[in-house]
Amino acid sequence: MAADAGTLLHRTVGCGLVTESDAESRRDVVLTGWVHRRRDLGRLIFVEMRDATGRVQVVFDPEYPEIHAVAEKLHAEDVVGVRGTVVRRESPNPQHETGQVEVRASEIVVHNPASGVPFPVDDELEANEELRLQHRYVDLRRPRLQRAIRLRHKIAAAARLALDEAGFVEIETPILTRSTPEGARDYLVPSRVHPGSFYALPQSPQLFKQLLMVAGFERYYQFARCFRDEDLRADRQPEFTQIDLEMSFATPESVYAVVEPLVQGMFRQIGVEVAAPFRRMPYEEAMSRYGVDRPDTRFALELADVGAAAAGSGFAVFDAALSSGGAVRGIAVPGAGGASRKQLDTWTAWAKDAGAKGLIWIKREASGGLTSSALKVLGEERCRALADAVGAREGDAALIVADSADSCTRTLGALRGKIADELGLIPKGRWDLVWVEGFPLLARDPEEDRWMAMHHPFTAPRWDHLDKLESDPGSVQAQAYDLVLNGTEIAGGSIRIHRSDVQERVFAALAITPAEAVAKFGFLLRALKSGAPPHGGIALGFDRICAMLVGAASIRDVIAFPKTTSASDLMCEAPSEIDAKQLRELRLRRVDSAEPQA
Ligand code: ASP
């Protein structure tokens, strides 16, 4: 019979959980969910029904004309309840979990016909992303996204469990707060009560978590939403989630000892056991061998300094680099001895994109022959010596950059990843976790001609480097560490400054005047004088970790309601204009972009 839409049938089993033994006992079941697909085969109507547990086939027989007539009008995504008997299927579908059985319907209620479904709920069909984001509630029904968001929950639960077991207390910190310097622009919220004043949304809970250590909690964590108003590069979100944690009396070792089992627990959710302790690598080594501070150690193509083999060559490009304090460095690309002209041109273009003036290549053919973009000026013998120095054997290619040391490192660091990817040199299914440590505390900002914090201004210098803070700031190392997974930074943290005198010296090194320091961070400086324990912590990029574990191409796939790269929410159309009354209440005035700004 066809019940009216107000009747709610009570589900007795999930669609994906109907079993062969239900068919043996010809169990009567009630299913509730969505019409995934309808097929009319002559007299019989087959409806694949879907709910959160999976899908099962339901059959409508003309023997029950009343419900058959309802089934004839069903559309994909209608919400229905069905009562029926589980039977064995005449033509089973072994690809499908419930493919051995089907439900013969005896009653149906259509709770809600769906008339506005913009695209089919199907993993195979790649609807345009704009449309998918506009109708995210439909997009999220797709099995791939259901899996991703559910796995995200499992990974979060595993992390919470590990942190709880390690004695961490989950504490929320304010969203309406004041600026926290993490190096991005703030999202600002105007205050109605204090006209002309603004809250900043937190770029991270950095100062609050330090204050929780001063407050005696000793071990804090939070799934913290962070907001950074950046020009969004490919796969960033203006708001994102960090697993943020802080510990008192911490050393890098004690932080690693918390994070490693936490990460292992998250990996277990995808059935992968990663070995601990994780590998460690000094920052200097990461830069010199891999050309980046987040080394992908799954493949070789390591950087080699070939300054010695390049010296005295009379080649103007080498001489200019070496005589101005620069470098000549290269990488060996295995099996690229026969690389095509087009490929070499692409690699050269990549090198230039990364900032190099050019790329010198030497190809060693398997037969022993050698060709090079600089064969004429360098001669065969020196080309061979350079290729040897780079580590390119017969059958390989050597790619060489001569420039400032920074440019060589940056270029080759970028090239090695891209080339390894292009040539399929990255082993599949491998998870390389590396702690990078020993970062410099400060980096020179050439535009502003001053020192900037490499991490953030609250990061502690190595205590034994403290006396160089004023005399040789560039050589001071930070007690900071990053965790890198397959070449992606997935966590970053540091031991913090816990004494106000040291914090004041670091502020001074960063050209923050005492008056500015008091105005911006007076509360921190006061807290550090009120019995602040040594402390440190870390934040894990939760969206990124989930995307990597789920195998998603974008973090948008593990965020239920993500924004576009231009920071818009296409579904609810945020950001949006506000009306004149709201503007008045906030004492804000719209300034036309044409109007000159003070
Ligand atoms: N607050 C830092 C960040 O968001 C993480 C940390 O130092 O713990 O990158």
C-alpha cells in the first residue's frame, strides 16, 4: 500500500546492511532513505535506495498496483520509506556489497519528492565545482565525500583519544580577540559597543595557549579554527582547523613524544602503521640536500654542490656566480639521458619560474655519448666532470644552476619535486615522516630591511645562542620544529620564551619598540612575570592531514562547507553586503573605491 507522506515508517535496517541471511529468513524490513536511481524493466521497477549505510535494490511488482504506480513516478533523490521482504536476487551483482539480495516492496511512503537536484549523486560524474559548491548539501551525498568527511571524524576521534590518554585538557579559546602575529592579514570584526574598535579573528590561539600554561593547566589541546586573510594560493582556506597543543616544562623531545603516537593513531584509521620515532633532520641538511625546509625524502634527486668542478672553467655564467659569493649546484635525473628537447625546455621554464636565470643541462646517453647546453663553452671533459660531481651516470641527466646560493637552492628544490612527479619517480603508498629542527630564529626581510621571526615572535632561541641575539642575530637558532609528511609541512611548533626579559630582547631584535610591545603584548609580558613555567607546543594542520590520509586532491574534499580560492562561500553567498542600518550601528561608512582615501 502507499502510505501518505506524513506517515513515518521506522527504519529497521540500513540499506547497506541488508544481508544474505535476511534473504534466507525472508525478513520483513523497513528502509528509509533516498532514491539513488530508478530503472523500469518492463513490468518490474527497480529502485536503488541509499542511506548513510550504503545502497540496496528495491523491486516494485505490478502485483501491487497502488505502490507500483507510486514507484513509476519516483525520481532520483526523492526521500522515501519502503517496507518489504528481503529475497535473493535472480541476477546478483557481485560488485556491490548488497548485490546478492533485493527487497520486494509491499508499502511505500514518499516523504519528499526532490525537484531541484542540480546534478546526479555519483562519484564518477565530475560536475563543475562551482555548481557543486553552490549545492554542497547534494554534493556531500556523494559516496566519496561521505567517506572523506566520515574518515575525518574518525581521525579526529583518534587524535582526541590519544591526547586525552596523554593527560591533555581540551579548552576553547576566544574567536573574538585581538591580533596574533602569525604573518598573515587579520580578519576584523567591528565592535558596535566600542565604535571604531575592532576584534581580530585568531590566526591561531598562540597567546591563549601560552597563557593557559601560565594558568597551570600544563597540558592543553584544542581543535582550533584559525582565520588568515591571505591571497589564497591553490589549496588554502581562509578558515582552517589546527590540532593545537601546548605543554609546560616541555622540550622538543617531550613534544615529539606526544605527537608521534597521536599521528600513529590517526594513520591507523586508514590501516597504516607508521614507525616511530620519526626521522629527524637539521634544517641546514634539509636545505642543502633537498633545497627546501620540508623535504620529500621518498625519492633521491638530491642537490649536489659542484662549485669545485665548475671553478676555473672560463664559463661566464659559472664565473659570475662563484666570484660574487654564489654557487653552482645541480641534481642528477636518473634515466633522463635521452630527455627530449621539449622536456628540457619545460624544465628550463620551471627553473626560470622558480627564479633562476637559466638551467644548464648535461645528458649522458647510455651509449656513452654526451650532449650539453654548454658543450661549446665547457668542452666534453669538463661536462663529464660536472656530471660526475652531480652524480649523473651514463643514462642520466645533470641539471645545473649557477646563481646566488639561495636561488640555486630554491630552484633545484622546486625542480626536484616537479621532475620526480613528472617522471613517476615517487613511490606510491609510502609515508615519509620527518622532523625538521634547528631553524634560524630570524630571517632578513630585504624589503623592510629588518629581521623577521621565522616562526612567530614567541619562539625561544636556543638558550646557548642567547648571547648572540644582539651581536649576530642571523646565526641564532630557534627551538622550533616542523613535522613533514611526504614533502608537506603537517605541523609546526616551538619551545616558547617564558621569561619577559628574553621576550623583550627578541621584540627588540624584531625592531618592535618597548612602547609597541607593551601596547600589543602587555598582557603577555605581565603574564610572563607572574610565574610562567617553561613551555612549548605545536599545531597540526588537521585539514591537510585528513586530505592526505583520505587521498583527496584538495583540502576542500575534507571540509564540509569549504570556500573557493577567492574566499567565497558559494552556497550561502558569503561574504555579503550589509544594510544601511547595520552600517550605522557599527558607525561604518561605505567608501566608494572611486573616492580618494585618507
Ligand atoms: N601557533 C603556531 C601556528 O599556528 C603553532 C605553534 O607554534 O604551536 O603555526
